[in-house]
Amino acid sequence: MVATSTKDRIIAAAMDITQTKGARHLTIDAVTVKSGLSKGGVLYHFPSKAALLDGLINQAVLQFRAQIQSYRDNLAGAPNPTLQALVQWLTAILDQKQSLPTALLAASAEDPELLKPVRDAFDDLWRMIQAEATDQSTVLVIWCALSGIHYLEMFRLAPDGTAQLRECLTQITSMLKYLPEEKNANAV
């Protein structure tokens, strides 16, 4: 059995609420009930809803960065490993409904400034992609397509559902095979 900290229990409860009931149902009282902790215990670690959302976003960003790095590590030596890692991460979202999109919705609904860690993570990701690519125009188009797939899934807007998004990811994976090799293998 893995021991979890009280903060982790609270964040897990908050994530579960946003995933199952939606961001507007995320309240300190709801987290208190879901986590099984006292309201004072929750407020000790997260004295406001904004602090809770900040913790939720920071945890989601840590998970996102770790997942991308894990995919990149598995792609060592492959061309455009960061773009390929992003495709794998999006595929995992379609398979498992990972946490970053839900956390984004919860934070953006409450306070767009809470998304700064997400913006920073995506800025870092874009710099890695640029450092790996020689064809900047094509990687920008692929980046935009991947972002579109991400948001279509996050907001459940794909006209024909996740199967359609999977087909898009398959096509993007094929496109990546034709991109020129990395311009700087040690850029990141």
C-alpha cells in the first residue's frame, strides 16, 4: 500500500470532482466530503478555492512534464522526439482521460491567471520542438493540429468522437516520419 500525503488526498479528491461532476462543482466543501478530511484539514493545506486550484494545476503540470519527459526518453535518438512525445501523450488522453485538461477547465473557469504554470510548460515544450526541427513552418502546423486535437477532446467537440481524433493522430504520426532530421540533437 502506498502512503499518500494529506495534500495528495485533497488534490486527488479535487481532480475526481472536476472529472466526474465538472469544474463548477469544485468547492472546499465538496473536497472535504470526497477526501474524508475535516474542513479545517482541507483549509489548513488550501486556505481558499484559488489555492486549491493552484495546487491542482501545479500537480497536473508536474504530471504532464513527467509524462512528456518519459515519452521523450523512450524516443531517444528518434527525430523530433518532443512532437512524437506530444502525440503519445494525446493518445494517452484519448485512452485514459488524463488529468491536465480537466485541471485546465477548472482553473480557467475560476481565474485565468492560475494557468501561468501551464503556459510556462507549453512554452518550454514549444522551445524543445523548435530546437529539434529544421522545418519550422511544418512543425508549427503540426503543433497547431495537436493543440486542436487536444481542445476538441477537452471540450468534447469532435464531430465523430475520439475515433476521428485517433485517425488525426495517426496521420500526424505519418507526417512526422517525413520531417527533416533534428537540427540540434542536444538542444534540450
